[in-house]
Amino acid sequence: MKIDLEVGIVGASIAGLTAAHALARQGARVHLFERSLHLAERGGSGIMLDAEVACSIAGLATRTHGLRRVLGSRMQTLWTRPLRKMATSWGELYRCLRSRVEDAWIHNGCTVTACECDGSLHFEDGSHRRFDLVVGADGLGSTVRACLAPHFQPEYCGYVAIRGMCESSDWPAHGEVVNLYGRHCHAVLYAPAGPMLNWMCYCNATEAGDLLTDAQGMRHRWSLPPDAVSPDLRKRLLELVDSHMPEAFSRLVRATSGIYLQAIYQGLPDTFVSGRVALIGDAAHVSPPHLGAATSIAYQDVESLCQALGRGDSLQSWGEKRREVVRGEIEVAHRLGQEIQAREHNWDDWDEPRFEAWWQEITGGRQLYFDTPRGSH
């Protein structure tokens, strides 16, 4: 069924562009409102994707990863597990998605200040406009979500991710996702398409605000970009990595010129839908990044929304069903993060059967998007 609707999409990043393309393809008239004038200039951090999602985006450069390798304190292999992931960079994904969206659909430098359940959007210049459907795709600090669920606040998980990209080397091996497990700390490394290596190191921090303070003394809530990391903060972060991670990883971090920070949050608002307004992507669900699933889940938000609208299902029904699906993914990601960051484990003493039992306990036996049956690798 054709979706004969006038749709206002707040946010023209990954989720918003995906929604615009999918809805327009089914007949909707879409209008994207993006407050930033420089979104295309944003850096290219690594992104993991479901293989089916990656293959559906024409022209997207990716690298296939078929094995997870967990290393201990002496860089020894503790556990391997087959997986099915495809890696790319944020910049590469944005480029491909943006190429599918007409310039005339996007209103850059246009800040939405409020949203009403009847589909009305209010803008910074004092104007307002009403739509048949509003899609909130405006990320972690979503203005649209604040109007739907004003009392919702994502929960800080108690740790931050120090992140960066550097020139790739022979480590990790091609096609492997490497995890380094330490005491209340862990790191992830993989190579997206291209010559760069993406790494993340998760370290506990009771209060993220102290670390997320830029060179001008301004505190940031969600993240701190590379150009805002002062020399003193960089030194502090390097010392933090040195104290928790093997020397080989510390050398890699020190070789990275532009490191940045991301505070880790989690949570779900009570609803994804109110009236004519629906939330997708990070605006709808805030998940720790340990499953590498945020982008794929956003894509699935859009796919399921379009299917529901095409069938004539109520928006409310879609929201309830979709929230329940996403809730399980976030719970697994949160449990995994807390297991590694908060609990005491002597990982070096674990063998593969113990890791397998631990993984089954965390997932509850749930089949995740990247799972491959044992023995199929």
C-alpha cells in the first residue's frame, strides 16, 4: 500500500536519511530538518552492521568480519567465536545514504525547538508547520523525544569509551574483531573498509562530566570530539589506558592523533509513539555499544515502520511491538557491559567452555544478529 503522507523528519544523520529514502520510495512526501550545517564534515569512526543491512545499501564499502577473538592480559587468546558482521565508517555510510536523498528534501541549519503530538513542529525562527507524521531521528539528545517523554532521562552506565582511529597494521588480523578483557576495563579493535583501524577502550568513571570537559572548560553530556580534547586530558586518558591495558594496545592508542570520548548511557522511554509522532534510532533507544547494533537497529526501526504504515497498522501498535523487540537487545548490551566493567573476573583463568557458558547466561540463549552457529566458520 502506498504511504500517502506528508512526513517531517527531525534529524538528517544516519537514521533520518534512512527513513527519508524508505518512506519516499513508498510514496511519502518527506522533509528533513537538520540543525547542523556541517554534518558531512563529521569524522569517520567505525560502524558495525548486520550483513543484510550492509548489503542492501548500494555502493557501500565494507569489510567482512567472521571471527571474534578475546585476548587476555598477556595478549594470549582466551576465546574465539564465529560471527557475521560487516564494518564500515560513519563517513562512508553517511555518503551512501545522503546520495539517495534529494537535496530539495533537506533543510540544513534548521533547528526544531518543539514538537506536538498532532504532528506540529516548531522552529527556532518562530515558524511552525504541521505534518501527517513526524519521525524523530534526532539522536541521543532528541528534542522530539523530550516532547513525547519529558520525564525520561537515559541512565549513565558508569563508564566511558576512549575512541580513535589510526593507521592499520597486521594487528588485528584481517576479518577479526579483537576484544581485550582487563580488570574493569575492556577494548575492541576492528578494521573498517579502508586503511584505518578503529579502536575503543572502555574505562570506569564515576562521573563522566569531569572527563567530558573541553579545553575551554565547558562540560559536554554525551561525547567530546577530538578537537576538544586538551593536551592535559589526552595525557590523563593515555595514563588511564596504560594502567589497564597491555603495552601493545597502549602503543596503538599513543599513535592515534585524534582521540575522543563517549559517555555510555542506556535506557528506553515508555513509548516510541504519541499521536502522529514516532521515534527511531538513538532518539528511541539508548543502548551501550557492545553489540555493535545501534545502526542496524535504527535501520530495522525504519523497515518495520514502513511495513506497518504500508499495511495500514496503527502507529501506536507499531510502537508497542517495536519497543518490545528493542528492549531485549538493550538488556543484553547492558548486561554485557556491567559484567565486564563492574564485576570481578580473572579472565586469564577462563577456558573456552566457561566463556561459552558465560555468554549464554548473558544473552539468555538469545540469537543475536551477528551470531553464526558453532562449527560453521
